[in-house]
Amino acid sequence: MTEGFEPGLFAGRRAFVTGGTSGIGAATAVLFAELGAEVTALGLRPADDEELPRHPGVLVVEHDVLDGGGLTGLIADTGGLDMLVNCAGVSHDRDEYDLERWRRVLEINLTATMIACQAARPALARDGDGGRGSIVNISSMFAFTGSRDRPAYSASKGGISQLTRSLAAEYAADGVRVNAVAPGFVVTPLARGLMDDPPAAEAVLARIPFGRYGRPREVAAATAFLCSPAASYVNGAILPVDGGYLAV
């Protein structure tokens, strides 16, 4: 099932997904491969190997985005590239008030995204097909609301939204579109702390008009739309995918 997308939509195209070994990143890698793309999914090995993307069109590369030089080299080695999706992210919850934790979250969530975008820019621009090259960054609803329990995570995602807008303006001359999706509460390893706290989980569900958490595949579908020809005039957008959480 490819969520109503035309079969072969991404045939002949290459995608690079950071944070692609679990959660939203893994779902994105698999969906893009199902749509015909040749996908490199980069990330750390998850605690549960079942989270790894399973598709013959996905090449899994184990790498820590904190190694920015290595990340740049791996993106450069892909040769031609049509789509970059930056999903790598981490949160340490209230431990983020510790400055070492704060720095680590910003390095992974924000700085590594900038490094990946800059590394991919030449390959994405090379096609010269008036908007064929596309970057989608993963922001968050916390970029809109903030979170007292996740100060670094919220700050990094606010930074992702502003970085997305800035690069959208900068890369447009190269025919490269840059957008972001802002997921709400999605069932991923990053949300396990919430899922293990029934009172907190019930409070969140009470605010979501759809009355359920999102699925990684639903965020992946929004990302695929932004990378598709249907979004050829969408640039610098931050698209919430949150079941209406921000609307309440």
C-alpha cells in the first residue's frame, strides 16, 4: 500500500534519509523505496532490529550524525541525489537542562541537519530540473508551542523550522525546494516515555481531535508529498502532521 500515490512515483530517483534506521525515518525510507526510489537510510542500529527498514530498495548505513565529516562524505559518495530527508533526532527530556545534554541535542537535531543539507546541495542542484531536488526536514509541534520538559529538543526543532525557511530562500536559485513536516505525538521509540506514563498519555489524547496518536507512516506520506511533483511550488513550508493537536 502506498497511500494513494501513483506507483513508481519516485522511480529512477535517489533519496538519502538520516535517522533512517527507526521510527519516522525508517517508515520514510520504506515508503520512498515502495514508490521506486533507491534509498540510503543512515543511522545508528536500533535497540530492536525489527525497527530497521526492510525493503530491497533500502541500503542501511550505520553512522552517527555527530561525525559531521563522515556524514558529508557519505552524502557526497551517493553521487546523484534527488531527495534528502533529515529525520535524525534525540531528546533527553528534563535532563536537557544540563548543558552537556543541551549541546548534544542541538548538535544531533539541528547542526547535523545543516551539515547534511549543505553536503547534499550540489547533488540536488545538479539535476537542474526546476524544483526536482527536494529537502524535507523533520521539525515538531514543539517548534510552535515549546515544552517545559524538553527545552533543547524544542529549541532545536524551532531552529529546524527557521533553518528550513532560510535554506528555502537560499537554495531556490538552484531549483531545490526545502520544506519541513512538524509531527505531533507519533508512536515511535522517542515517544516511549509518554506511552509508559498513562496519566500523561491520556491527557495528550484528550487534546488530539482525532483521539489517537499518529503513525510513522502518516508522517512519511506527508514527506513523500512534499518531495513529489504535486508540491512543485511548495517551498519553505512547515506542515503540521498532528491530528489537529495545534488546532485546539
